[in-house]
Amino acid sequence: MFEYQISEKVEFILNNELLDLLNQRRSIYAPGKNLTVDDDAIVKLAEDAIQASPTAFNSQTVRAVFLFGDKHDQLWDIVAKRLKSEVPTEAAYENTLRKINSFKAGYGTILYLTDMAVVHQLENDFPLYADNFATWAEQGQGIAQNNVWVSLANNKIGASLQHYNPIIDELVADAFDLPSNWMLRAQMPFGSIEGPAGEKDYMDRNQQFKVLK
């Protein structure tokens, strides 16, 4: 007969380094142009973060376009002009314009896009899962965007995530000569941190989570 000795669980402190990094990521709505880091270094940081991010079936559906200088300004001019026809009053448009100009005041913008040709190919190749590939591509976008955002924050670069698609999609594709199968999903203006992030509220954990044992 064998005797088994059951030991009590040993208490240990979990590593919270990743949580510390995640908590650095905040929406910075006052980005500036006072960055000393090289443009190529920013691009490499973001590219590395995107390539390190998982996607369903390793489909790698995330695409990114990096806008600096005049190209960055051009994007937000496009947004401002396009929104003028959507805002009902001049006063409301002035408020909208102030918001757009705050993004334009930043150093650059990352456009996030999904390669729909890859999504449609997967739908054809794996019909059993066809209804899921668009959703899985969106999940890949979210992971990649967050990883870039955290990486920027870890280097004291402020950013926010904006969604002026789909009303600017065609204008942006034409302006920056983007492939027709790249679908715009988000815009991330970034720059030096010229103003603090706002307060962040958290919902009650008992309403958000359930633990079953």
C-alpha cells in the first residue's frame, strides 16, 4: 500500500510586472510633438509588438500604416473636413474641430487595418468556421492595438485610440494609396504627453467576474 502525503499550498507572490505595464496604458488626449525618439525606432517598436501578437490560425490579418509629419496632418485634415457635413451646427462643429486638432497636435498616427483578402480566404478554406473569421480578425486587432499602446506607454509616449471609420475609409485609402482589401479599423494618434490622463473608473468586480470552485 502506498501512502500519499498531501502538502498544503505554498503561498507565493505572483509577478505583477505585466500588470504594472498594462496600468501605464491610458488614453492621452493631449499628445504633443516633443518626442526625441527616432521615427524608425517608433515604427520598429510597433511592428515588433504587432508581430508578437497572436491571431487565429496565425492568420496575421493586422496591417498598420505609420503617418508622420505632413502625412499625419493630412489624416486629421481629412477627418475634420469629412465631419463638417455630419455635425448639425457650427457650434457643434467647433467643438468637434477642437478635438480633431488635439489629435493633429500629436507627433504621428498609426492606422490599423485588417487584410480582408486573408479573412475571405480563410472563410473559403475552412467553411466550418467561416462565420468566425471576421470576429477573430477583430480580436487580433484588439490584441495588437493594446500591445502597441502598452509598448508606447512604457516608453513615455502617450496615445489614444480613435474610430472615425467607416466614414473616412475611402478618403483615407485614396489619400495614402492603400490596397482595396485593407479595411480601416482604428486610428492611434500619439506623441509626447502634454496633459495627464483623466480619472478611470472600474466597475464592481462582483458584477464583472465569477469564480467557481
